[in-house]
Amino acid sequence: MSTTANGFPATRRLLLQGAGLVALFGLGQMPFGAAPAHAAANDKYPEDAFKQKSDADAIHALYGKGAEASDKVKLDAPEIAENGAVVPVSVATTLDNVTSIAFLVSENPNALAASYRIPPGTMPSVANRLKMQKTSNVIAIVEAGGKLYSATKEVKVTVGGCGG
Amino acid sequence: MKNLTSNMMLIATLLISGATFARAASSEADFKAAYAAAEAANKEAAGLRNQWTTTAATLAAAKKSADSGDFDQAVTQSREAEALAKASVFQATSEKERWKDLEIR
Amino acid sequence: MASTIRVRATSNGDITEVQALIQHPMDSGFVKDAQGAVIPAHFIRELTFEHDGKAVFTADWGPAVSKDPYIKFSFKGGKKGDDLKIGWVDNKGATDATVAKIL
Amino acid sequence: MRKWISLVSAALALAFAAPPAIAADTPDPLADAKAFQKYFTTKFPKLKLEDFVNGPYSMNEDLYKQWQEKEQFPPYEFALEAGKEMFATPFRNGKTYGDCFPNQGIGIRQNYPYFDEKEGKVITLELALNRCREANGEPPFSYVKDEMASLTAYMAFTSRGKPFDIKIPDERRALEAYQKGKEYFYTRRGQLNFSCATCHVQEPGERIRAEVLAPALGIMNALPIYRSEWSGMGTTSRRLVTCNSQTRAVPINPQDEEYRDVEYYLSYMSNGLPISGPGARP
């Protein structure tokens, strides 16, 4: 494209068009699974766990032990969050005797986002909406029969632009 | 034809302002003149309903530099604001016809 | 003042599915306002659902739960016409509660 | 009519001395709308016409799923309820919003904006609502804030599924407003040198800084919208103002004539597509 055809010879420097537009469009894809974390039980508001920065520390504060990755924990989260302010995340499991479910966002200032107490008779399945500061692993922890199981998924988060 | 003329004028203006960059230390009077010129160009853009946010931001930066006594910087920023304002005027003028290129028909 | 809590609870005779949306800013404490001052954290800490005198679901939340939080879960039991009690308390001690009918 | 149009075209052609092939513009809204809709259905052959009212969600599976999940308990729910209550609450003089509108304001959103032949101008729903307030001794609402969004959310909700039915009376000023709206839509502005069309005609379905752009077709049908990016509701006015500032153009005032005209043009382009507002958008 010649500047003459563009019609903006003198002002081209000031117009962040063309190449800028190309650079704005298009974005890489694809997440990959990442490391799980650690693991006990809770019946009070877990003040301390919410204060921890890392996912590992938060899980430890919440349960006092670590978790093992399990394909019986089905974590559903978007590949690319439409907006980091509202990321729908849900988990379901085929595990028995589930007593609690927790969600962590590894890269948030404090990793623990939510923890749910599941009494007998309540289904081991929860959907909620979380805030994500940036691209991060989302970890779901399921406590079942006193043991911890986890599933992890990376969710991409990007900033707003002229979309919508 | 009209576009071409304003185009040439704009190039000329940019060349002139470019040439003056090389001058020695600027005074408050230099700043006031440069700032007034930028404001005038931005007013013209307003008349065409096409001001740029960056012009306003650069004008504000120029004022801030002047307030802190850095008139060299203030003059440079005023000229940048003027160039931006003129580019927005040029854009509005040329778009009066060019918008049709994109039309779905 | 309308309730901050919206609930939809439906029973299929065996399982009751509950969805709730709560009006709350859920300020994280990491966001600045237009003047550059940090907006202090303000979020719901605990949300409970009770059916027939017992808790069927309890949420412990931190500030990373989205503004106007949404939750969905289900539990066994609960008939059409039963009451479901919902209540929350936030980190400033504010509370709200409501009773919804299972449909 | 015809005569006037050809006169204007001639004047335009003279004023800008452009090649006659481009300047031979006889405003023909019906043909424009047909071409406009065809452009989008050709670009997205898998979509049905009514899918376009769901904006970017129709163009991306991952987004569609997130939207479906949000719609289970949509984030505009609170605004909708607030709007319903406001709409039913009488002004201090005992009258209501309904008294200002045909059919008490219920199920009429699809007819806005309309061209007021007496005034010779486009009247949008937001403008009509504020005029209603002022006529009843109430101060107008901000065009970009929550109250206006709530009111229009409720009014849109009562029109859900009804196809846009924008009329352009066969008179000079109406066609002029239409043409100005079209010009506004295609005119590049701001330092980024973007027009509305750059994002919403040329690139819908593409990601710009990772956001999937909404197609211009059907974009008005979903308004007002709850935008996750705003963590709140936005009116049509807010949508237009932010579009401008995102291209680094200084926005004009809400409900200035250009904005009313572009809303008129865009709504007309979506004639026949159902109202889907209030909507939820990224």
C-alpha cells in the first residue's frame, strides 16, 4: 500500500493505522495442563487460606495436605475468558462422599477464590463466576472421603479493546 | 483538488515547525505562541466534529511542562499537539468523500 | 428496598436445582477509582442455603468472586412449595436474607 | 423527491469533485439494507439472520458457551427489575412514563428511533424518555448512566422478539438524516483512523486485543447491554461514546444529532431482525 493511495502522506506518522491494526488482531491460542497442589476439612470461614498468595500455600492452609490430579474431577472453564471480571467456572465429579469443593486462580494476588461446604445429600457440583487478573491456571479441588483431588485448566485473559 | 491543497499546506506547516525544533532555549512567550497555535488548530478540528483525545492529552502535557518552567519541553509538546490537531483536521476533511470507499452496496 | 438476593429453585421431585444471583460490589481491594484512590475490599464472606432446618450449601468467598455473584448447585430432597432460606454476610458485617419457594 | 435527490447528488459531486462513479449517491435505504444484510449473511453463511442480534456470541463457540452460562441468570437482571419498577412509578404529578408513549410504552422499542416529521429530526428512545421526564417536571437522566440503562432495558425486554420496524418517511429531511447517519458510520475518525465500519463491518468475528468484535448488523437490537468490561450496564449513548474514545476520537455529546442519525441508520439496517435487549456482552 503506497502512501499516495492511502491519501495521508504527511500525517502517516500520526495515524496508528495499517500495521497497528494487524498487530491488534489475532492472538495465540491453546492452554496446557499444569501442576496440581496439596490438602483436610473446614467448617469455619477459612480466613487464613484466603490470605495466602500461592495456590500451594492456600490449599495447605485450607486442608493441611496436598491434592492429586484426577480425571474424575471435571473442571469446566473457557479457553479464553470473554472478560477477566466474569469468568464462568464450574466443577462436577463422579467421586463419592464429597465434603467440600474449592476454586483457586493461581495468578491472582490471593489464589483462593471460593470454597464450598458440601453436606451429605448435596450434589458434588458447583458453578460460579470468578475474577481473573491475568492468564492463569484455574484449579478445582474436590475433597472426597478425606482425600483431595484436583483438576487444572489454563484460562487466557486479555484486556479490553474496541470489541463487544 | 481541495484535498491536495490542504495536504501541501500541512506538509509545509510540519516542515516549518520541524525546522524550528533546532532552536535554542525557548521562552514563555515561545510557549504561549506555540500553545495558541495548537489550540487554534484544535478548535478547527472541533468545528469539524473531529477532535482527537491525544491532542487534548498533549495540550495538557504542554501546559504542565510550562507550569513547571520547562518551556523547551512545553514548546515541543505544543507543536506535537498542533500537528495532531492538524492531522485530525486533515482526516475530517478528506473523509468527507473517502467514507464512501467503505460503504457496503 | 428490594432484596439483594434473587433465587430460582426448582425441584424435579428428586433433586432441587438452585441458582442465585446476589447484588454486591465484591470490591477486590486491588482496584483504584477515577481519582487513583484504592477502593477498599468489600465482599461477601459467607453465603448459606438452608432447607428444612439444615444447611444444604455453604459458600466461603474471597474478593475474587465476580461482582453480583452467581452460584448454582443442587441437592437431594426439597419439594415444590418448600421454603429455601438464603443469607449472606460480608466483610463489613452487612447482611441480607430471604426465603424463596421451591418451584 | 427523486428530483431533489439528483440535485443533491449533483451538488455533492460538484462540491467534492470526486469521480462520478462514487458520488452517484441516491439515498436508497431499502436497497442499502438489503445489501447490508446480504454482506453479513454472505460473510457468515452458517448464521441465520436472527443470530446476528447475539453479536460476537454467534461467532465463537467458546464465547457462546460462556454466554449461555451467563444467561442462566443474566447480569442485567437487576437493571431490568429496577427499570420495571421505575417505569411503573408515577412522577410527582401523578403521570407515568407510559403516558408519554403509544401503547403505554409496552412492546414499542422496535419502532425507535423514528423520524419526527414535525420537528424534522430523529427521535431515539433515550431522547424520548428524557423528554417525557422533562415534560412532567422531572430532571433528565444522564444518557450514559444506570437509570437510563434500566429504563431502556425494561422497554427492550417488553419488545423481545419483535422485529425492528424503523420507518423512513418519504421526505427530504428524513432521507438526509439517514444519509448523515450512514456517513457517520463509515467516516474514519480518531488517531487510530477507525470508522465504526472498520471494526463492525470489516472485522466482526475477529479478535481485536482478544475481544471478538460484534457485527454491525443486529448491534442495536441488543441494547442496552451489560458489559463485563464495564462491570455494569450501558445505554446506546454509552456504546457510541466509548466506540469513539477507543479510536482516540473525542466523543460528541450523547444524543447530538450525529449520534441520533447513526442510530437511525444502523437500526434501519437491522430492520426485520428481532429485538434481543437487554443483552450481555464481554
